Amino acid sequence: MIKRGAEPFNNFIAIPGDLVAEDEDLEPAASSVLKSLTGLENIFMEQLYTFGKVDRHPQGRIITVAYYTLVNIEEVTPTPASFAADIQWLSFDDIPQLAFDHNEILAKAIERLKWRAHTKPIGLELLPVKFTLSQLRKLYEGILEKTLDKRNFRRKIIKMDILIALDEKQKNVAHKAARFYKFDVEKYHNLSKEGYIFSM
Amino acid sequence: MIKRGAEPFNNFIAIPGDLVAEDEDLEPAASSVLKSLTGLENIFMEQLYTFGKVDRHPQGRIITVAYYTLVNIEEVTPTPASFAADIQWLSFDDIPQLAFDHNEILAKAIERLKWRAHTKPIGLELLPVKFTLSQLRKLYEGILEKTLDKRNFRRKIIKMDILIALDEKQKNVAHKAARFYKFDVEKYHNLSKEGYIFSM
DNA sequence: ATTCTTATTGTTATTTTTACACTTACAACA
DNA sequence: TGTTGTAAGTGTAAAAATAACAATAAGAAT
């Protein structure tokens, strides 16, 4: 999130964004906002929804085409622009009243993310290359806001056949070391296409 | 579909649309296109996707916020505007090359409709108030482009508990008369909300 | 050697899905 | 009036998916 430094909604928190240039496609415009603040490129990004109420910006007609992205926060390297712009990462539970209709945009994004996690595989964009099944399960639990049975989750995700088990385990953990897995990227993307229901 | 009467793409078929006025919200703008051509109001309508490629319109930058709707064609009363505008209803199989990127828009709509039929109940907007289970099944078969087993479909749809059986049957049909059903509108809409998977 | 913590594994009961065929009701026709 | 054609309506069994549930294993810390 970004803290605004000008009216209207001065000092309010807002979702980062920018105007789209006359000769700029929509998705590159969104990508460039992401890159300028996080340094990230070639990240999963999907159009969310277009918000166009006449009065959503007090100073004129602004139509916002919102995109959402899934980023692994550990890969983010804050850029000079992000320091200058007063960027912060907020937990969903700590979201205050935002500028403009941005709470509505965020609500739509959360709804979409839940639906996505409910019906499609998720995690490729959010986890390190190597991860344990517990990490993957906790990701789902976080997004879906419910706990999942360890054994049933394991069985279900393995049967999807999108994981490759590695010959490598955790080290220096004060408990039994967990095996690492990685995604079979091609199979992962196949299941992400339309027509397949995950049902987690 | 509408036949264009001006350059560019003169005489090409296109998806109906209009410019959004400076003081007009997006959804009313879409509704008003629908109403002017079909007379229909208060119809299910959902934002589909926003198309914004720089070069999608040869004469300038046009960003299209596409909406799709489900209409019962028997309720449509062609308006004077629709005659003037050379409106026609086309089967999906008869779609020619369209103006601009409209084939792409249509493909997105079909994809969305299939996903919707696959995961949510459908039919309230498309069928007469009273309908038979065969009609409902054939609607699903048409959208999903596959045949569904009569008995299994019946069992599944009944268990969803969104139908109300009427004490009325078909008349003057040269076979056993089918019972009419109607939707339990409230339950239907509950299941249409996020978080529920239909899986047909 | 004991303790603490998380990983890993299997079974059973229940529910859901799939595949599949015969009888019934009605109109049309001979 | 009975024969034919057509779509409606119905049941069952096998297979698959889901849900609920607890004990053992591995490694670090003490």
C-alpha cells in the first residue's frame, strides 16, 4: 500500500496505481507500477475488475482498471521509488479506511483470490522454488481462512500430480525434517486453465 | 450482433456498444445499449473484461469495458433502433470475422459463460418462468457443449434444492407430459454467490 | 537419555459420481 | 380402438472422492 502525499485523501493509505499513457497497454501499465515499487518483473498478474463510478474521484472522472498479482514477499527488494513513495506491506487484518473506493477494490481482490484458491492450484507465484507440503498447506489455509486436514490435503495435492518431490530435506530444524517439493510448472499451468475445478 | 454502417470495418458484424458519457456509470451505460436494442430492462448483467490494447481501434485509443448478459430470446421485442441498426441474433457456430478485436471479446464471454455454468447454477435468466427438467438440461448441454445423463442430471439438480416442482404438466405433447418447475429465486441467488461450487 | 516439535503415514465410514435400461403417458395414425 | 412413435420418468450397483480420525518417526535442544 502507498501513503498519499497530496489532496484529495492526503495521508490516506491507497492501493498503488498510475495513469495509463495514451500509447500504453493496460497490463504493461500495471506491471510498471509493480516494478517501480518492488523491482519485480514477469510476475503472475491478472485483471481484476474495472471500477468506473462517476463520483469515485472527487476531482474528475477516473476509471480504474484494477490488476492483482501474487508476489513472494521475500523476493521483493524495495526500490528508491518505494521509499520515496512511503510504501508499506499490510496484513489484510490491518487495512484501515483507504482513499477513494480502494476498500471496495481490495474486497474484490480478496474475493477473487479466495475463489481462485478454491478452484485452481495456487502457490507457484507465492512460494520459494523449493517448499514443504506444510508451507503449501499453510498458504491455502491463510487464503481460505480455514484449517485443512494434514493428511487429506497431502493426498489431494499429490493426486493432482503438479508436484515433484525432491531428494532434499530441511536442515537444522528442531523436529523431523520435511521433504522439499517443487511445482511441475507445465502441469501446474495446465490445471490453471479454464475447465478444471480444484475444489479445496 | 450489429452490422456496422461506417468505416472502419464498414459492413462488418460487431458486438453492440457505445461510448460512455462523462457523467455516466459503466453498468448503466451497458444496460442502456441492451435496452435500446431489445427493450429489456433489469436483466442479469455482469462485467466481463476490459480490453485496452493501444491499437485495437485504428482511429484512436478506445478502451472497452465489456459486459455480458443472459437473455431469454423469447422476451426480446426488437425496437425501432434495432431495426435501424441492423441487429441480428447469431448462433455461436455462425460467428464470422468480426470488427476490431470483437472475436476476442466474444471468446472471453463464452469462456466465462462455460465456467459460470460449470460452477454456478444457471437458467433463471434464460428459461421461461415455468420449465421442464429437460429444458434445463438442454440449456446446460448447449452451454457446456456436452451431453449430460438424464437421471444423473435430475438427481444433481434436485439435490441443489433450488427448484420448486409445480402441480402442472405439459399439454398437447405427443408423449408423456413433463412436469413444470420454477426456480426458488432466493435459494438460486444464494448459490450464485461466491464460495459455492456447483460442478456440473 | 529425555523432551519438544513437526513430519509422515493408513483405515474406515460416508458421500458423490458414474454408467446403464426399462416402463409410462400421451398423441397420432391406421 | 389398438398400434406406433416419442419423450418423461425412475433405480441400482460399482467406483471414486471425501471426511474424520491418531500413532509413530526424526531431529534438535536440554
